[in-house]
Amino acid sequence: MKKKLLIGSLLCLALVDVKAQVYSYDSTVPMPVMELYDKNLMNTYLNTLAATAARREQNYRYYGDKAMEAFDNRDWSHVVSYVNSALATQFYCGTLYYIRGYAYEQLGNLRAAKSDYKAGKKYNCVEAAEALDALKARMKRKK
């Protein structure tokens, strides 16, 4: 039994010791070393990103102010237009959703008004939450 075990061990060693044919693609080739973090490129990217964010915020404030001015003047179609432009900057505010919802309600588009009131409520606008409750009650009475 010991003889069979010894022969089996020798066969395993012989199989492990066999050298495979080496191909040219098996050898390691040194990889070129390069700077993975290019500071100038990263700084350029960050500066561009900051400038874009500043421009978007400036547009948000401009259109938000115009929307509030149109709201004060009761110019409902311009309120909707300016709020759309303000929200397109990807800055969000519950008050803007509320005034657009109110404008939609004045224009007779109750479904859009309800949707905007819900969005305003999501952004913690108390006026939007109150207007949503009032609109729901009004719609329920109509039915």
C-alpha cells in the first residue's frame, strides 16, 4: 500500500514538474506608467462644473423672480412659462410649484394644479399642502 502511495505521489510531482511551452505572449510586458490623475484636467473639469452650476443658479433666480412678478400681476400664463424655465435649471423649490399650481388652477387646469401642489408639498411648502387639500375638497364637492 505504501508503495502505491509513493508511486502516486511521484506521478503527481512529475506532472507538476512538466514545463509547458512558453509563447511570446505569455511573457510579461512592462505596462507604460502614466499619471492616472491628471491634475490640470481635473481642475479644468471642476472649474467648468462650478461655472455651469453658477450659471444655472443665476438663471433659476432670474426666472424665479420673473415668475413671482408675474404672479403678483396675476399674469397666469407667464407664471407657468417662467416657473417652467426656473425648474428647467434643476433647482427646485416648493413655492415655485405652488405658484405654478395656483396659476394652473386659475387657468382651469385642475389636474396640473393638483400635480404641482403635490410636488410643492413634497418640497415642504405649507401653502401647497393647504391648496392641495382645498382643491381635493372642491373636486370632491363637484362630483
